[in-house]
Amino acid sequence: MPEPLVLLERRGPVGLARLNRPGKLNALSPDMLRAIADSLEELDGDDQVRAIVLTGSEKVFAAGADIEVLARATPQDIEDMNTRQYWRRFQAVRKPVIAAVSGFAFGGGCELALQCDLIVASETARFAQPEIKLGIMPGGGGTQRLAKVIGPYKAMELILTGEPITARQAYAWNLVNRVVPVERYLEEALELAALIAERPPLAVKAAREALRFGVEHTLTQGLDVERAAFVDLFATADQKEGMAAFLEKRPPEFKGE
């Protein structure tokens, strides 16, 4: 039996999904995209998992689309592949997802990292949208998410030149949250996920959804969603526990209720 395209682990309340197509530099073929979607959904549906880390290897996060698959494709072939369904499934994951990126995150690999809520990068990480060099353009959300994250001018530079940027540049451009030595990048992401996993799950979910909503809607709409979620959290047992623990000067025990 061939090895699975994504390896799954549970580390307490943190789920770890590791891309596992080393011979192809974790290239995102349709089968690979499906495996990632299946794996994230499995962790998302696990009541014991409160945060997810998505990673590749030290040498490569994901080097983009599988060009051998795309080289002879027609527009109808691309439509028939329907890879957009997998990107939509990534977007529908309801638990926080942290990308732990080392080495190349090019093309679809960069777009995959952008789908995540947080990005921890090793000092060797490189980010790029090089599709323009192949006569195409990003098709997994790169033109839209990059512009929202780093602004339209820097996004235009990355997309129209196709040139990569370093982890330090990505940090300066607000593309990544943290840059750490290569030997620390995965542990840093796991520790960050574990910290989030300690927080009350219902509040984490509500805050994450409100933030994501606000990025795509007007300020007024976002404020309405935020306020409604804020009010609703006062009906949770975790809110009572969190405030009681604060007043009693003890660690809270959140149960997601």
C-alpha cells in the first residue's frame, strides 16, 4: 500500500497534519488537495482536537501545483478537475489552523498557507506566486488573499513578477506571524496551537468567525457580528468559569460548554 498523502497525529488537544508527497515536493495534485481536505475535516470533527497545525517538511511546505498534471490541460479539463471544491472545504474548517512553513511555499503552497489562520515560518521559508512565469496566474485564492493580507501593491509585485520573498520579508510584510530557526519552526507552531487549545473553544470559534467575517464585509457589518457573538458568549458555562477563575485567582478549566 502506498503511504498516505497526509500523515495525521494527535498531540493532546492539537492535531497535526503533515503533507507527505516528498518525491513531488508536496505538489498539490487533485489527489493531494483531496487528501488535505479529508485530513483537515477529520481533525475538525474530532472533539478532542481544539487547534490544528498543517506542515510539510523542513525542505518544502508545498511547491505549488503539479505541473505534470496541468501542462496539457484545456480550460474544460481544469473545470472538470473542480479543485475549487477542496479550497472551499479548507475554508469551511471551523477550528484554528496554523501553517508551519519551512522551505518552499510556492504557488498553491503559498495559497494553502494563506488559507490558515496563522503562519509560523522557519528562517529558510520562501514564499512566492510564480504562476505568471508559466503563462497563468494564481487560481487558489492568491490574488484575493494576498491583497487583503499584505495590501494590493505588494501583492501586485509578488503576483506580476513571480519572484520569491524570504521569511524575513514575509514577516515585514505581515504575511507571517513568527520567524524562528529551522529546528524550531514546527515546535513553535505546536506550542502556539497548544496555547490556543487552552482557551475556551466556544469563544475561540466565535472570535475567529467574527474576524474572518470582518475581513470580507464592511466595518458596520463586522461590528454587528462581533457584538452578537460577544453577547451570546455570556450564555456559556465557559464564560462563567473564566470569570469565576479570574476572581478566585486560579487557572480556569474550560470545557467548551
